[in-house]
Amino acid sequence: MNVFVTGASKGLGKAIAEKFASKGHNIYLCSRSETGLYKIVQEMMTYYPDIIVKANPFDLSVKEQALAFGKWILGLGISVDVLVNNAGQFIPGSVYNEPEGALEQLMAVNLYSAYHVTRAVIPKMIEQKSGHIFNMCSIASIKAYPNGGSYAISKFALLGFTKVLREELKSFNIRVTAVMPGATKTASWEGVDLPDSRFMKPEDVAEVIFNAYSISDRSVVEEVIIRPQLGDI
């Protein structure tokens, strides 16, 4: 099986890629950070020598690069079994005081990147009559919160996109899952003075995603909500 993960150089993307790799799946990675991306490739090739690990850096917030990533995927000439749209960004602030351009930037990274990459690979999945798309949404997709601003707006939109995909693709045997994690210990929370116990582990989210993928193709996990045991931050 071939698994494609965006935003894969750290955090959730890295954990998801490592989970699938540990189960013997071939991994294809993308992120903006070329240095971080190739470091992950080297690590994974060392730990999982029996699988294929490839990567290509793209800035998916730029439409042309998102399309180029899709073209790269199709150019590999292999099945597209799992696509994890994980590329994302957080800019703190409220609608009335966040930086100018925050909405445009966050929509580009959190929504349009997933839209363009998914559109690129859907024809291949339809041809296969199989595939699983995971869109990494957020608790912010269902609950607005202070200082969430345009981030929440973009994640609400991503959840809507996921719901549309689910309805459009189910007859082609393509599964679509919205993953809505709460606070997870990633770089987005660097500098926040809270104990680790208030955050989920990226590995826990990756485990849930892999389990959703692993069930019979007669079933689909449409939405997953995962929160820290102690509740939202």
C-alpha cells in the first residue's frame, strides 16, 4: 500500500507517516521544509529498510506547487491508497485584531492545499475504485474559541470540504474521514506554559487514523473527535 502525507516533516504528519511505515506501507512525503523532510526520510529508511520512502518539498499554500505535488504523485505510476491532507498553519488572533492577510494565508494552507491535492489524485482513486482520504481538521472545525480567528474559519471550511467529498466519492468505494484532534503536543504549542498532561501525543492521533484505515472497506469512520483527557485548552 502507498501512503501520501503532507506536512510530514514534524508533528502529526511525521507521527502518521511513522505509524503507517511501521506497518509495512510505502510512504511518500511532502512539506515546505526541505531540510526537515529529507531528515525524516533518512530516519525512516534506517528504521524501516523494507519499505519505500520518498519525498519531495512543495509549498502547498501555492496553487501551482500543490498541483505540481499532485502531478508528482501521479507520475510515480503507482496506486494512491491513502492520502493524508495534514499540511496546516495556525496564526493566533481574533477576527478584529489578527494580522492583515491572516484569513487568506490560513485558507490557502488549511483548505486550498487539501482541495487542489485531492482534486489531482481523485481520478486515480476513481480508476482504482479504492482509496482513503484523511483531512486533518481540528476541534476548531466544530467549536470556535478565543484567539482562534481565521484558523477556526479555515478549519470549519475544511470540515465542510470533507463532508462534500464523502458524499461525492462513496459510490466509487473511496472512503473519506475528517480527523478533529484537540490540543496535541506539536510545534504549534511551543512556548505555552502548560504541563504535557494537558496535551495529546501525536502518536495517539496517528494510532486512531491507522485504526480508521484498517477496518473493513464495507465501513467508514466519517468523523473522529479526539480530545485531551482533561478537556480542551
